[in-house]
Amino acid sequence: GKGGVNLPTNMDISEVPFKPWAKALYEERRRDQQKNDPHARCMPPGGPRQFHTPYGLAIHELPDAKRVLILSGGGPRTWREIYMDGRKHPDDLDPTWGGHSIGRWEGNTLVVDVTNFSPKSAFQGAHENLHLVEKWERVDSDTLRYTVTITDPTVWTKPWTVTYDMKKQNDDDNRIYPEPRCHEGNHGMVGILAGARREEAAAKQGKK
């Protein structure tokens, strides 16, 4: 969406090419304050949402291992492993929160193809057919530009693309990656659980 550190050319949510059922699901999730949001329950945020959580992230290239690791500082302190050894997506993997990532360099741009998402990831109503093509390019010494093209023909009428810039915070890994704590000290739990509690109360009322 527009605003924040996103670029002004990005689309508003009203411009995302939802199919009607998927738009209804998205709106339902917003109305119930995301009571079933996996991230609110310490589960990994799937898809581009990995980069919308607080506390930043770090990207480490491991040339000898032919891997790139993305370590997220927010929520449950998740990580992604991007395979850079030329392999294909396996046909027999169980779906996962973050999907299966294979990458390659195109000049100075890291291009990552991601499939095999769990339907639990809940990214904008997407499910196991979600397919991402991510591109990372350095704009300057303090800025990475992330562009992702998002496809799921069961959810959206066509692929759509968003781009946003990520600013360097600092090199203090101890600040970005303290020990996992997730809900410890979370003063927003009342709001996070409000929708679930309303639903539970309504169910009890209906049984009387």
C-alpha cells in the first residue's frame, strides 16, 4: 500500500485485483481485528509480510554454503533460507509458513522465486497456490529496494506488484535479535484477542 516507507507508485488496497470471495475474506479479517492472525500468535508471517514486522531484519549471504539467510527481528524471530545452488522447487515438500525459496543473481539484483506456502500464512487471503517473485536491489549504501510480484489465480484476477524501500538501521545484532520473546511484555494483547473473545461470548450466548 501507499504511505510509510513504501513508494508513492504502489497501489492502494482498493486497487489489489481481488476475486470477490478473496476480497470478502480480507475484509472479514480486518473486521474481526485479525483474531486468527498467525503472527499475533507467534507464528511466522508469510509472504511479504515478513518485512512489515518491527525491529528490522538482516540479510546474510553465505557463498560457501550457496545460501542467503534472511533473519527477522520481529515477532517469533523467524528466518528464511534461500537456496542459491541452482536447484528447482521439489515436488514433494510439505507446505510451510515461509514457502520454499530459490534465488539467483541477475547482475546486482537478487531474484528469488518462492512457492510451497501453507494456507495458514493468511497473506491477503492467499493459500497454497501463492507464488512470489522477489527482487532485491541496492539503491544506495543505506537503502534496499524490495519489489515483489504476487500471483495466485484462485485469489486474484491477475498478478500484482508492490515495491518498497528498506532503510538501514544499524549493525547492532544484539538490538535487532534479542532472544525470542514474542508475547512477553506485549501490552496490545487485549486488542489482539478482542475479536476472539467477542465470538466466544456470542457462541455462549447462543447456547443459552
